[in-house]
Amino acid sequence: MKTDKKNKKQFVDDGRVIASMDIDGVPGAVFRRPKPAVDFGKAADNREPITLTGREKLAAARGILTSYLLVALAVFGGLGLFILFCVKVWFR
């Protein structure tokens, strides 16, 4: 059976959500569709955006950098201890 292309209805997505499949605590997809203007079933969030001063931004950046450096130190320190263990104990 062949269908005419003229009789085929064009599907238009209006963004309505019949049943939201979002689960709290589960990360979503990497590439997301833009959310509709009204999020069905969720309370409106009318909070004002947070504005930070320059010193606060600098302090936040410094804290982030410090945390990354501590994690890197732990990873490379563990790697160094593993190599030291291999050379001194395991490979003897």
C-alpha cells in the first residue's frame, strides 16, 4: 500500500508533557531539548538570581582550584606510593 505524501499529517511538537519521566537524583542526558516555558507539575521558582562581588568570585575560584589540587595530590601521591611499593616489595 502506498500512501500519498499530501494526505500525511505534519506532526508539530507543542512541548506539553503528559507524564514527566524525570527522576530526582538521576543525571539527565548530555544533549537536552530546551525546556518549555511552563514546566508541568512543578512549582514555579521565583527566586532572584545570586549576584557575587569580585572578591567573592575570586574566593570561589580559589576554593575550586584548591579542591582540584588536593584531589590531584591524592591521586598522584597514591600512584607514587604504588610505584614505590612495586619497585621495593613486589618486583623483588
